[in-house]
Amino acid sequence: MILRPVNSRFDTEQSTIRFMILAGDIGGTKTNLALYEWTTERTEPLRLESFHSRDYTSLEDILREFLNPPTPPAAMSDPESAGSEGSQTDRPSPEPLTLTAACFGIAGPVIDNHSHTTNLPWIIDGPTIAKQFAIPRVQLLNDLEATAYGVLWLRPDELDVLNPGSPPKKRQALALIAAGTGLGEAILFWDGKSYRPMPSEGGHADFAPNNDQEIDLLRYLRGQYLHVSYERVLSGPGLHAIYEYLRDTKKNEPTWLAEKIKAGNPAAEIAEAGLTGQAEIAKQALDLFASIYGAEAGNLALKALSLDGIYIGGGIAPKLIKKLHDGTFMKAFTHKGRYKRLMTGMPVKVVMNQHTALLGAASVAGALSQAPTA
């Protein structure tokens, strides 16, 4: 049998075989999986599903559910053609899949195509997945590395500009920072022909306070953690931690908000109360969060010398876009002493497409599927 290109289909006597790639974005809160018929251009997923990560004991459990959906229930046939009593006819079974490659962006360090996830008790191994699901090529990436690949495929309407900047004519580096369930960071360097994403675990670097209030916040968090990283502050749980610091030091928490936080998603409730101006403590929490976020984005931009710009990814930034536009973020971003002018010239853009990591993983899997066999 001769196989045609990745995006083609051909008929056999038994069924239609579909050759495609599998992409995944594996996060501490949710796991997104999608099937694509990807060649060399961006395409939309043929099927995309989201799973609550902590409801499963492993990625393999989710993959089995995603790749082997239950057969649709039998449907009643047309009574006129089936006789007076009618009969049940099975619907066609889902078309069998032939996956040529898969790529997964994972929230955690990836070493030798193997990862022990940071915010989940999972161990993910590329060769094991390849063997279990008969996928010729499986590549694991750090989730920010996958997002960095995805950023390169974004359209202008999928970005929100905080600072247009003035990038140099000659290509330089880009950087990416993303707060969500955790905090991720990545650098994209220019190799003379294209941008090459480079993963990091910079979100776990030491939190460095910039003023007396942030010093007090650090002291507060040190009472709970042996190591206070930026992720402890710049994440969904981090926003809640900032709020608790203000609550315990300022004693100004409204009872109604305390009840909503206890019953719902703490970060979401705090963000809503702060953005709508319903509670002063929530507004203060967002101020502190946005300022620290801008400062650490600036730190990353300096370390990468990302003159071509920095992208703000993750699930939190689009939800706080109004707050990010009020100047708090950019004031902290550019507050780098003698380097303020340099920072002002760097473009800063918020990634509004929440499936950017999935898009990046798909682009890598697409390239893998077309690479010559070793």
C-alpha cells in the first residue's frame, strides 16, 4: 500500500483511513488535545477536546478516551423501509485513525523526551506513548516552548498590543512569559533564518521584591514556603496568595467576598471584584499582581535582550487585559533605571488566542510527520 501525503485520504475496501497528527497542551488544570490534518500551513483542528487534568491518573488515560470515543448508539431506521415494527441499525463507527506524529506541550521540564510534571503527579514518556498508541514519532516539549512555536503562527488579530515599541531593523530575540496555573518563561533566538524557541524554568527563580510592600509580601510567603519563586506570586494561586497577604495585614476583607472566594474559584472571584471595583482589597491585589508581572516580564526581556519584543501568554493575561492597559504593568516593565529607554523600545503584546500552545505543538508534529525517516 502506498501512502499519500499527510493531509490526504484514500479509500480501501473496508474503510477510509485518515492520516493526521495529534497535538496536546498538558496543563496542571486542564489538558487540551486536538487532531489536525497539518502540512506546511496553519490549519484549524478537526477535533478538539478539553479534559480536567486532575480527573485522570495519567496522560495515557486521557489519550485512550480521546482516541477511542464510544461508538454512537444505534439509531432507529426509517419505519417505512424497515417494516411495521421497525428495526435498529448501527450508525457507522468512527473512521480509524492513522497518526503519523504527535507533539505535547507539558507544564514541566522535558529532558530526553521525558517529563515529570510540575503541578500534576504524572510521568510522561515520549517513547512509551509512541509504543502504546502506535505513533511513529512523538515529541514532548515544555509548554512554554510549545507556546513559543505557536506565537510564530499567530495572526495580528490574535494579539493585543500594550506597547508598540520600536524594534531594530535587524532581527533580534523574542521572549515569552505566561502566568496561568503556574508561571512559564521562554526565549526565542534568531538563528539567521528563523526564530528558535528555547525553554526555561525561569518561573521558579527567586521572587525579588522591588519595594517595601513587596518585601513584606515576601516575608509573608516565607512563612508558608521554603522557597518563594515568582510562580508563587504570578499565577492563579499567586493572585490568591497576594490577596491573603493583604487580607491578613490590612484586615479589610468584605464578608461577601470572603464567602464567594470560599465557594468558588479564588483567583476568578478576586479578579472580578477588582476589575469591577466592588472591593478595594481586590483592586489592591490586582495592582500588586500587575506590577510584579510587569517587573518580571522586564527582567526576562533584559536577560534575553528581546529587542524584537516580549509576548504575554497564559490564561490570566486576557482576563486581566483591562488592568494590563491601565499603565501599572508597563510602568514596572520599564522601571529598570538606566535601561528605561531600552525597555520602552521593546514591543509588548498579549496573546489572546488561548490555544497557542496547541497550535505550536501541532506545527512541530506537522514537521515531524514530514521529516525523512532515519
